[in-house]
Amino acid sequence: MTIIKTATAALALLLAAACTAPAPPRSQTNTAAGTVCAQPQGPPGAETATTIDVIEQAYFCILGTYYSGATLDTRSLLSAGFIALTQELNRNGRDLPEATMPALTGDRKADWAAFEAVYRTITDQVPDLRDKLAVATLEAIVASLGDNHARWAHDAAGRHPDYYDGDGYGLGLQANVNGPQANGNPGVALPPLFVTTVQGGAAQAAGLHPGDIIESINGSAPFIEGKPTPAIAALNPQYPEARPVQLRLLRQSTGRSWSVTLKPGLYQRDLTTLQVVTSKLLAGSIAYVRLRGFAPDSATRVFKAISRLRTGRTLTGVVLDLRGNGGGSPTEAIRLVSAFAHGKVTAYQCTVDGKCETSWTDDTVDLIGLPLAVLTDRSCASACEHVSSAVKDLRIGQLVGTRTAGVISGPAQPYLLRNNTTLGFPTKHHLGPNREVIDRIGVPPDHHVPLTPKDAAAGRDPALAKALTLLHK
């Protein structure tokens, strides 16, 4: 997080530090107040500064509540935090001889006391960097869990000042390799890199089309020897990033090759892409329903969409399109599965020692009673994978498309920190109905039907075509 301070505020901070003796480590005063970890009971108050006391609270919250917290080695958490601390010092040209990692033993309290003592020694010498150092340290501690459902939510006001409800920010395009893949799971990305959707903004203004192959990004190849490079991440800028991105493109249909520079910015998105559920009737009396996320009441919206399409006709099947569905409510995922099966296990939520809670279908949901095909892709994550694995394992339908994201560590629980920011992570680990691990692996489709650049350019949907063929049999 970048924090801009006025000269007056910085001077006041320096004067205050000069007149104040270094504070003793919290472990020498009162640790209880810093280690409480509770779920929020309402909207949090205004965010305040992140301090060493907030980092301490998060540290003990993770160790005491995270699903594998009982077995975590504290040295991995604190080492990650200290690495980020020294890197932030270096970025600001303020490295210090005292910034040396303390010896750690694996004892949770003793290691924290040693870490805190050095941390305070460092920050007392650079009071103008306290905020930056605290944020970098805590972000790194959370990231060291390597958990796709662990997140520290802070600086919620970081939104473009001209944002309007539904606006997008970025280059205005989607590619076949998305942001989470490029940043956290690049091993699943396959060449070539190409545009799948033009949403608006700079991409639309520059005349990009679906199917355009991206040959280079800022002069770097997106793939080298079949492996993705960090260059791909530039396609997914987040506010306030505003650096222009130069693309080299190839349009296979015409052989045209050209370069274009796109500047990230706000753009108005197509209203249909903001709808959680959209539906239509396809040839052969097949109901097509696209579900973009598991928002509250989304399962009921799917049921109503199918019911409306059923009015006055006999449906022969349902295509449930979950491509691009990033997840959401586990309850809604269970309810959706329950419309196609009763008396079945949809998933297990397990602790690190193997004690599991069973998620059963909600048998108060009426059965739809129609053949089902589900479209999946690498952007189907979390609750979307809960549904996909249940459909596959319980054999209540066929999956068509590509493997899901493998982003389903477990349902995240929120915990309020003392500076009114939220720390979220799973308290249990998700397993599929057959007790298989899905996280980092994903759910393979029954029928592998990837989208190609030529398909995208021609407006073809081969996965949907395959689903219709299956349902027409």
C-alpha cells in the first residue's frame, strides 16, 4: 500500500518520535489485548493505522484459528514478515544495521518476543516509514500461508474517485490466462495467449477483437518454451496502477501484426455481465443458465430461470454455465447441487488432524429432474468447484470445458483486527464428495473442450456445442 503524507505530517511524526522513548515490546506489558481473535459483529469502524500490536494480533489469530495453525512453524511466518520488512526499507533507501533477523527457535511466544523487539528497534529509527513497514510485514505474513482463501482486507477506500456502480478498471479485455493464474498458479497456463473478450475501455478503443493473439507484453514474450512469464500479469492492472501496457498482436484471420499501447482506466461494462444469472432457451428445448457467482439467493434465481423457461413447454435438459464463476457462498453451492440430487454428500470440511464435517444436500430443495451438463474453465473457483466436484463425483451431470481453477482451500472466516481491518482464512480444509483434494488441483472435465483463438475470433463456443450434443443423445 502506498501512503502519501504531507510534509507537515511527516515533520510532526519525526518530532514526536524524537521526544518519545522507544516503547517496550508488547510481550513485556500485556499480550492478552493483542492476541484476541473474534469474528466481526457488524460493519467495522473507520480503519486506523496498522501497528506492531495489530501484527501481533494477526500472528496469534492465525496460529490459534487457521485450519493448520496448530502445526504451523512460526519461523516461516516471521521470516516472511522480516524479509518484507527489509525489502521495504531497501526500497525507501533506509536500510539499517539493526535490521537483522533474530534467532528463532519455533517457540511461538519466544519467537514473537524476539521478532517484536527487533521490529520496534527498527521502526523507532524510521518513524516516517512505520505505516509502510507494518503493512508490508503483515501482508507477507498472510501471504506466507500460501492459501488462496487467506487475505488481509485493508485500505478499502482504494477505488478510483470517478468509479460508478458496475464500472470496470483495467485495459478492458479478458485473456485466456486470467489474473489469479498469472500471479498465483502460472503452471496451468498454456500458450498461445489470446484475447477472449473485449469489455470496453482502451482495448475497445484500440480495435482489439476476440481471438487476437498477444505475442508480446511490454516487449517480453508471454511464454518461453511453453512456460508462462511474469509479463502476463501486466494484463490485469489494479487501481491505482496506471502504467501504459504495450502489446504486440497477431490477427490470424487476416495475418495482420501490429503494436498498440493501452492505458489502464475506468470503463463502463456491459450490463448483462453484471447480472448474477442470465438464461435463454436453446434448440431442442434445452435451458441454458449462466451463473457468474454464488451470491446470496443465487441458487433460487437459477431455479426461477429454469422454471420460467419451462412454462408452456417440456424441457429436455439444462446447460449450467459456470465459466468465469469465482465462487461465493457455500450454502448457495449446496442448494444448487440439491436441485439435482437428494441424500448425498456434497463435500467435507476437515481440520488438520483429519476430523471432518459433512456437507449434505438440502433435501427441502425441489428436484429439477432434467439431464444436466455443466460448463467449466480455469476461472471456475471456490464454491464453483464445490458444485463441479459434486456434479462429477455424484454423477448427476457431465462437466464440459477445461479443468477448474483449484482455488478451494476452504470457506474463509473473517476476523476483525484492532485497527478495523479484516483478516480472513479457512478454519477447515475442503475435500470433494470422494474425499479428494481439489485445492491447487482443480476438477477435471468429463469432456476436455478448450477454447482456441480461431473459436474466439469466429464467435464459436465449442464447449457449449459439445454440451448440447451430449444432452441431445
